Amino acid sequence: MAKVLGVGGVFFKSPDPKKLAAWYTRWLGLENDGHGVSFKPATMPAKGVTVWAPFAETTKYFAPATREFMFNFVVDDLDEVMAQVRRGGGQQVGKIEEADYGRFGWFLDPDGNKVELWQPK
């Protein structure tokens, strides 16, 4: 059987795509080539993975965002990235949490999308 090998992209709508892309470039360092951002496997930490996970319609995990999706980015320094997000006007959601497999933080971007940040151990 043929199978999927990985996530090839995350595509979503924005009221002002250029403005949102510029915000992510400035505050999270995403290098947008005009078509989007390409994440190369070599930039992932040794224990970094990409997760594909459907959630129940009733989940509160994406709150306070009202969207039916949430982004998750792997980061190299969670505390500094969260500080950058706050300086850029992003709204932190909750407190940073520790897990056996890393640290997590959340924020709302200028479009109101909830974003999860993960710093693997």
C-alpha cells in the first residue's frame, strides 16, 4: 500500500496574508519566500517530530481561539520566542507547561489563531 510520508504543508486563510506573514517573519523568524515558509528536516531537533492529530469537535484545547485548527511550531528557545511574541503584540494564552518530552507555550497571533510552541527536551 502507498502511504503518506509527512506533512507537506499547512494552508489556511487570512484577512491579510501579507501582513500576517510579515508578523511571523519579524517576531518568529520565519523566512517567507513569497509563497510560504519551508521547514527543512535538518533544522528539526533530534527528538523533534511532526504530529497529525484529529481532535474531538468538543475540544477546548484550541480555546480561546474559535478556529477549527491550531498550529504547533518546534522552537529552540521557548522563553525567548514567547517574549518575542509578546513584544510583537501576540497574546500569551495560559502558562508555560513542562512535560516529559519538552516544554509548551501558547499564544494568539494577530488573526486570532491559537499557536502552540514546543521546545523538545
